Amino acid sequence: MALFNDYIEVRRTPLVEDAYGHHRDWDTYTVVWSGLGAGVPYLRSHKAETPVRETTTNKATIYLPGNLQVDSSDQILFQAKLWTPEGEPWKWSLGARQYTMINVRGVTK
């Protein structure tokens, strides 16, 4: 396992309603966890198959100490980029220590 030496933030914001429907107001996010964890970005990036979408998707796995509640609508700050969780966090214990593993993806243009 990698050392826990990457600064990571888990950000959350409420769902707000306006004239266009419901959306997340990321201008008013709350940091629900911050500290040192371990992030392992994958070497491969995936480009969109159609030329209309000029985006690249990157993936990583984030390891955090503790039993954290991470929601699929949260954003995770890692390596100065915002990442989105994919799937449910995986939680495990090693003796008395508890950890949370999160698969994340980031989309860049």
C-alpha cells in the first residue's frame, strides 16, 4: 500500500432548486474531510470515441484513513484536480485501523 502522503479533500454541497430545476451549488461547498491519504492514478487515459466530445477521462484509486461516508455526488480534490467517485466506497479494517477506498474519475478537456 502506498504511503499516506497526498493531501486530499472530500467536498459536499446541497441540492438547490432554481427556475431550471435541481442542481448542486459548488460555489458553496463544505469540506467534509481533509487530510493525508494515498492516491494512485492510472497511467491510461480514455479519450472520447466521437470527435464531437473532446474530453479525456482519467481514473484513480484513493485510499483514506478511517471509516468515511463518501457520497456519489461528492467531489474529491486530489493532485489539484477535482475527481468524482465511481461506485460505492470499499471499507476494510486492519486490526484496529479502518480505511476507505474510493475509485474516482476525472474529466479534462
